[in-house]
Amino acid sequence: MLIDTHALLIVLVALLIDALIGDPNWLWKRMAHPVVLMGALIGRLDRTLNRDTWSEGRRKLAGILVVVLLVVLSGAIGFLLQVPLRQSWGSWIALGVLASTLIAQRSLYEHVARVRDAFAQGGLEAAREKVSLIVGRDPQVLDEAGVCRAAIESCAENFSDGVVAPVFWLALFGLPGLLIYKMVNTADSMIGHLTPTHRSFGWAAARLDDVLNLIPARLSGLLIAAVAPVVGGSIKLAFAVMRRDASKHRSPNAGWPESATAGALGVALAGPRVYGGQVVDDLPLNAEGRSSATPADIGRALRLLFAACALQALIYAALALVL
């Protein structure tokens, strides 16, 4: 069996520490965050091996080799950290502390909450500034409803990418699984784009990230749908909207948590958006829902996030008692 009690105890410690402490600024001002180190390595490989003079085929091959290198390197580091620690007493505490640095429950909540709070403190312009830190779309073309939708969508998608997926791979394969997932996910965010610069070089990173998120994204949608009543929503409706609309999203994975959130909140998400001055004409999720999301809906999305995180922790705790 891949999941054992020891792995589940590591998960529970990691979730608890992240929920209580998150990413303390005092620590990461004194040392580089693991994701920053990953990003520095990926950026270096991108600058070195993604050459304009190479053909698309050669750049694609270089991108594949880079992803193989990143997977082997991150897996090896995780293994070298985990093996000696696992031999010591209370190893699940030490491994849980390390793993907590790569889970984003608290930081995600705080970043999305800043967008909601900015409306009250500085109005639309302040909210645009805060939302620009968590989404890639052009904030200056967003009205109040657009900023609110962007924050809610980011909350839903990053619940999957930043919380459920890393915990899932940690539970299955320990620290090596967690590090491999975070490395691939970071590579996808940096080079997995359909731009002329990265459409070939970042192809492997984007495809592997899609594969690694296939199960976690669907689990995320189920968790969100299950806690819909905490915001006055219906489990049945949230689940139905998710099943119907998840495939409408341009991402094979993001549509699951986003459509479940749309159904739970009773609002329409996605639809046409502007990235880099270009309109992306996406289909709406939960088109029959309210078209104008409000700052209060961001608050409701945060309650969904809190409840879904709590439910996930309870599930892993129950598994630890059973196994």
C-alpha cells in the first residue's frame, strides 16, 4: 500500500503547521524559500537551453530533457532528505515541518483576503493592485465584478494546485513526491505557456503538470462541492454544475474546482478575459448564476476554502485512524 500511517501523520503535521504559521516573512527574509530556489534553477535552464536560433523541434526536445532533469533532481533531493530523517524518532514531525513549506493553505487565504479587504480600504484601484499579484490577466480592464471573479477563480484553482495536489503527492510518495510535484508545477507556471518563446520548450512541463493534477483537481472539486452549505449553497447543485461545466474550461483541470465554486456560490465565473491585451473568449461556468460577483462573494469563497481545507484534513485524519 502506497499510503501508510507514517505518511498520513506527515500530512497532518504539514497541514497543521501551514494552517497555523503559513509562510513567515521573518524566516524567508533570511533564507530562500524552496519555490524561489526552484524558480531560479528553472529560469537558468530556460535562459541557457531555450535558444531562439534553435528549431521548434530542438527546443521541444530540450524542454523534455529539462523536465526529466528537474524530476530526477527534485526526487533525489526529497529521497536524500527523507531517508535519514525517517530513521530518527519522531521523523514524521520533522518531515511534516519540511513539507509544510510547500503547502499554501494560509498564504492562499491571505492573498485572496487582501483583494476583498482592498475594496473597503482603497476602492477598485486598490483591489486591482492586489488581484494583479495572484492572476495573470490585465487588472486595469477589470471592473468590480471582474476583479471579484478573478479573485474567486484564483482561490478555487490554487486550492487545487497549492493545497490538494501537493498534499496528495506527499501522502502517496512522501517528500520526493511533494518536491517533484512542486518542481513541475513551478516549471509550468514559468515556461508552460503558448507564447512563441515557450510553446515548444515548455510543452513537456505543461503536459506533465496536467497529468499530475488530473486526480487532485477532481478531488478539489468534490471537496468544494461537499462544503457548499457553509455559504448557503447546495451540494447537489455544486456537484451538478461541476460535472456539467468542468470540461468547458480551457484547462483540463482548473475547470473542476472553479465550476464547483461557481455552483456553490451561485455566481457565473470564467467567460471572456483579457491577457496581455488579447481577449480570451472562454465559456462561462454556471452561466445561469449571478453575473456580477461582489466583494462579499470573495468572502464567501474564502469560507469555502477554509471549510474545504478542514474537510481535507479530517479525511486524512480518518485515514490515519483506519490504516
